[in-house]
Amino acid sequence: GIQVEQSPPDLILQEGANSTLRCNFSDSVNNLQWFHQNPWGQLINLFYIPSGTKQNGRLSATTVATERYSLLYISSSQTTDSGVYFCAVYNNNDMRFGAGTRLTVKP
Amino acid sequence: SQTIHQWPATLVQPVGSPLSLECTVEGTSNPNLYWYRQAAGRGLQLLFYSVGIGQISSEVPQNLSASRPQDRQFILSSKKLLLSDSGFYLCAWSVLGLDAFFGPGTRLTVL
């Protein structure tokens, strides 16, 4: 099946810093999503982004489908941004996740 | 609007006991449904997905099974739980491979 790799696995930032999270995938996909898992385990949809660029406040994402990667940008990070960020790709009805990036934002 | 329910929220079961976790979706028709398991500090492992009533695709051979008796109901079962079945079980739905949405999850501890 399709392989999804996320980097870095762990990231520690000082509040106010910017960061870039990367998601690589091994085959063409129908769709790609970014999720944030909060400390209580809830998965929150951030972006549905099969291609192109989207922005939502301090977060933005870019997917370059032809080169099989997506980037999630977090600007002016806050402690509430802490948690695990996952990308998930769709291929033939199944949805595969990367291992995630664990982000810790320190005050 | 669409909502997804999972229950129970937490469950503690002895090794060898049966399991039944239920997931229901409201406000949509013919969704794709998914079961994932997340071990502590790990990523999400796809267990089963379904594109319609009675249609189940299994991703990982193990002692778990899934059923979809109704369009918006997805059930995860086991006849005899193992210690390794402990984890956080998440149900998700999507329509035509578009945005996926997750339920609140069930934390299962097998003792």
C-alpha cells in the first residue's frame, strides 16, 4: 500500500516561533488532509488539500501532488498548538496516516 | 450537520473477554467508514474500512472483525481480547474520499 512519511518526528519550539512540517507520500493520491490531535486524543481537521495552497489564520498548507509532498506551516506558534500533527492520504477508498509530528510549544 | 458517535468512551476488559465497539454517523448517506487503532504515543493504524452495507475491507489480520449492518453503523468486535488489543480506537467517516471526520474515540485497556 501507499507509504506516508512525516518529518520531523518531534519538534520543540519557543512560543512565537515559526515551523514547517512535511509529509511525503509514495504514490499518487485522490486527497490529502492535515489533522491536529489534541492532548485529549481528539482529531481536528485542519486542511483538506489535494493540491495547491490554503490558509487558515496562522496555519497554511501546500500540496504539490506531482512531487508527492505536502507542507504545513505554523506561524507565531502558541502553546495551544502543541500536540501531534498527522497527514492522511486517500487512495482507492482507504485513508492512510503518517506517523505524525509531535509538536511542543514552550511558553 | 453531520455528527459521529462512538461508545463507550473508555473500557477496561479482561484478557479473553469479548468486545463490541459501536460507531454511528448522522446527517449523511452512504459514507465510507473506517476503524483505526492508535497505540500509546504512536500513529494511527488502519484496521478496517467499508464503502457500503456488508462491505468490509480488512487491512491487518488479527483477532478483530468489523461489520456494517446498516448504512451509518459500523461495529468493531472481538471474540477473545488479547493484551495487545489495548489502545485508542477511532472511527471516521468520509464521503467520496473528501474530508474525513473522526469520532471521539474509545480507550480500551485489556488487563
